[in-house]
Amino acid sequence: MAGARRFEDLIAWQLSEQAKEMVFRLTSKGPVVRDLEFCEEIRQSARSVPANIAEGFGWYEPRPNARHVSIAKASLDETRNHTLDGFKRNYFDRAERDELLNLLKRARVATTRLLRYLRSCKNAPPGKPYTPKSQGSAEPKHPKHPRNPRNPEPEP
């Protein structure tokens, strides 16, 4: 996989964006629309996930990026909690709940892998794109600068 050059390239962001859109769809119809507080809470937690992944990506360095990805991961769990609550209140039917929970689970797996990758990185040079293997590789690659086995620095 080529390095992520934009946050939109990250699978974790893509899945969390899909989950956010599904939350907005589910909270715009039926009896749930009358519970304004619930709608605001689940929408805010779902909105927080892709936003934090995007913000973390903008830092270009693994440590602050990981902090934002960690926040995104917690927001996924919050959204899951709201989804379960919404089902108990008959805001969502079983099929809607299961579809959203499955999407949240996939987003959580991808986010966990991205977080694991970021925590395994040494301080990468600013401005260099991350090149994780399945967003879980331990070391970024520099495709334009092959490494010389005798010299760990990339060749110009």
C-alpha cells in the first residue's frame, strides 16, 4: 500500500465517515427525531471520530497523531453505547442496530490498527507520509528514497 498522503486515504477515517453518515440517516427519521438530546449526543460522538482522525493526521508526527486517534477510538465506543441505547428506546430496529454496530466494529478495528502503528513509530520526519501496511506496519517506508543497508539514512 502506498503511504497515506491525505487523511481520506486512511481506512479508519473512511469507515468512521460511513458510520457518521449512517448515524445521521438513522436519526433523521422516525420517533428518534423527537428526542433532540439523544440525536445531538449520538451525532456528536459519531462526528468526533473522523474529525479527530483528520486532525491527528494534520500533525504529521506519530505522537500527537496517536493522541487524536486514541480520542477517536473512545468516541467510537461512545457511539456504540448510544446505538445500544437507541435500540432499547425503539429508535432503531434490529437490522439498523446490527448494521451500525458492524460498521462501528470495523471502524474500531481499523482505528486500533492505526493507533498501534502510530505508537510503534519513532519520531518520523515532519512532512513525510505514513506508509503503514494495513495501517499496522511498524516502520514507515520511503519509496522515493531506497535505504542503503550500510547507511540507515535515505539516499538523496
